[in-house]
Amino acid sequence: MAESTEEQSPATVAKESESGSEPKRSHHVLARTLTVIGVVLLLISVLANFVKREALDKSHFRATSRALIADATIRNQVSSTLVDQLYANVDVSAALAAKLPKNLKGLAGPIAGAAREGTDVVAQRLLERPRVQDAFVGATSLAQQQLVNVLNGKKAGFATTSSGAVVLNFRPLVIQLGNQFSFLPDLQSTIPQNAGQITVLKSNQLKAAQDATKGLRLVADWIWVLVLLAWAGAVWLARGRRRIEVRAIAVGVIASGFLVLLVRTLAGRYLVNHLVVSDSVRPAAKNAYDILTRLLAGAGWTGVIVGAVGLVGVWLVGPGKRAHAVRRAMSPYLARPEIAYTALVVAYLLVLWWKPTPQFGFLLNIVLFLVFAMIGLEALRRLTAREFPDAKAVEPFAELRSAMSSARLRAPHRTNISGELDDLSKLHERGVIDDEEFSAAKARLLGGGGTS
């Protein structure tokens, strides 16, 4: 959009053609090629940054873990898993038999089976407690941090098993669940150390994962520079049709945004419907997928929003009659840079406060979006300055001051009219003036004929 004001008139194009300086078609083809390359690199950047933030960013991972355990469907599935682990590692029937009288020991098995449903309820209520949810977040965050340390080449620490695999350890939660029942003694020694553990990374996968992480960080941190360079080159090469090329970039950004949203939806359906075997687990898996990919959805919608704003800017600097009329109406305000840029900054701060997607909270995005907006605004200001050189710059608050002055001038007049009406009423009541004279004088006052 920064170059969109350089659209050439037919006379200028003809003049360039005569002098042999008309842009070559090969330049236009190369410009469009760079535009497409930039869009492809943008898609790669979105996916790389999503994986980086979701898997490697500590604060974001904690927020995601808390959102997962706060979801009722996921929480119920976790509670069911904890109960499964408890019953798989503790002989509940034997523990009951040890507590029951001798003549009732034979009922220990049926009672243990019947108590399973009640144990599920206890587990669900346990996971509703803030302290237990904190323990869940702590367990997942610990595993994530140790995984990051391993991927960065550091020692894994106490989140690994003796074989070197990185694990997610829910054993403390299983023990907390078992402690809710007094007939289950000494669970610390009863429940094996590997109970409630989920392997995150096996030792034989370590080297490949470390290499992949290095590549992921490199791509996520720097590929956006290549995107900007490709688009800058495209706009520079598209001399004579730069507004059209900027429009193509905006359309490409919108298309990439919708493509990200489509891929997220299709991948979710495949993962939930084909890779999750149990029907009972699918609702929780779907909710977990939605929470884990919220950042990806935000990236898609950010592309749609930014691309749409770009298209509006391209239209605004275009040759259409409506765009020309809008520029004419805006020209007095654009002629005052302090008004134009203040309005832009205020509007941008409102967008950041609204934060329509998580991407509007990332510092790099905030800076880039603002820079692009300021470039676009300056291009629009220069265009209107050329088109409407005689446009009178509007004075800030001039209309407001005028309205306030008029109001102050009218206030005494209305007060005097009210006082004169009171005087007329008193004269009429004393009989000094008759009904006809009272009506005529009142009509003159209300009609604006009174003195102020």
C-alpha cells in the first residue's frame, strides 16, 4: 500500500513507452511470482510459530494446560483415567476385604465393582478443586520444561525415567485420589513409580527431535523477514501497477488465513474421528484439540483481518468515483498530520485493547502492523495532497468551539424570554393588560421577537 499512490496516468505511461522505459512484462511476472512465494512463506511462518509457541513457550503452555483442565469434558475424561490407574495398580477388593468383618469378606469384590461409579464421582469433584488443578498444571508444565531442556541439549532432570525418556507424571494425582478412601493404606509404597506416567519423548527419538527443534526455531524466528523481502521486491518490480500488486498481496494474505482455518478444521476431524478409537473419549479429544489449536485459529483470522484492511486501503487509493469522493471528504483532515496520525494511533490502541486474536498481543506483530498502517496513511496523505492541493486544513475542535459559543449566546436570550413571560403573566393577572394584549405579547416573545 505504501507504493499504491504511484499509479501512473495514461499520458505518463504513453510517455514512458515512447522513451523506451515502459516496465517489461517479465518484471510483472517476476513480481507476481515473488508475491506468491511470500504467501507460501507466510503459511510456513504461521505453522512454525504455532508449533514453537504451543510446544516450547513456557507461559503459553501453562495457560493452555489450565484451559484444558478447566474444561468439564476434558476434566471428566482425566478423572476417568485416574480411576483406571488407581484400580489397575491397587487391589481395591483386597483392601476392602481386609477392612470388612470375616463373614462379609466375600462381598469385597462386588462392593469394589459397585464402588467404581462412586470413585468416578469422587475423582471428578477432586479435579474441580483449584489446588488439584494447580497440581495438574504443575505436572504438565514440569514435563514441558524438562522436554524443552532436553531439546535444547540440557540435562532432562527429574522428569525422565531411567531409560532417558521424558515423561508426564500423573502419579501424585492418582495417590491424591486414593487418599480419599480410608480403606486404601500406604499408597506411596503400593502404587508403582511408573503408574500414571505418559511418555512424551523416547530416548531413541532424542537426536531427531533436537535437530527438528533447531530448524523450527530458525524458521519461526526469521522466515518473516523473507516474507517481507519477497513482497517488497514484488512491489518494487511492479512499476506502473503497484496498486494491483499490493491488492494481490492482500488477497493472498486473506487466502492464506482461510487456508489455515480450513487445514485446522480438517486435521481436527481426522484426528478425532480416525485416530481416537473410543467413542467415549472423542468429545474430550475434540475439546482438547480446539484448545490446543486456538493460536492457529487466531493466526488464520489475523490473516483475514489484515488482508481485509489492506484491500480497503487499496480501494481507497484507487481510481473509483466513490474512493475519490471519500478522499475528497477526508482531505481537510489528512492535511493536518497531527490529526491524521493521532486518529490512527487511537484507533490502533482500541484494536489492541479489543485484541480480536492472540496475534494482536505479540510485540513483533504489534510493531509491524503499526508500521504498515503508518506507511499506508502517509501514502494516502500524499495522494490527497496532490489531488486536492486547495483543500483547507480543518482546525481541531473549531466546530466544537463554534457550537459552544452559539449555545452561550442563546442561553441569556432564553432566560430573558422566560423572565418576560413571567412579567406578562403578572400584568395580566393584575388586569393591566387584557386577554388580547397578553396573547399578542406572548406570541411575539415565543416567536423570537423579544429582546435579549
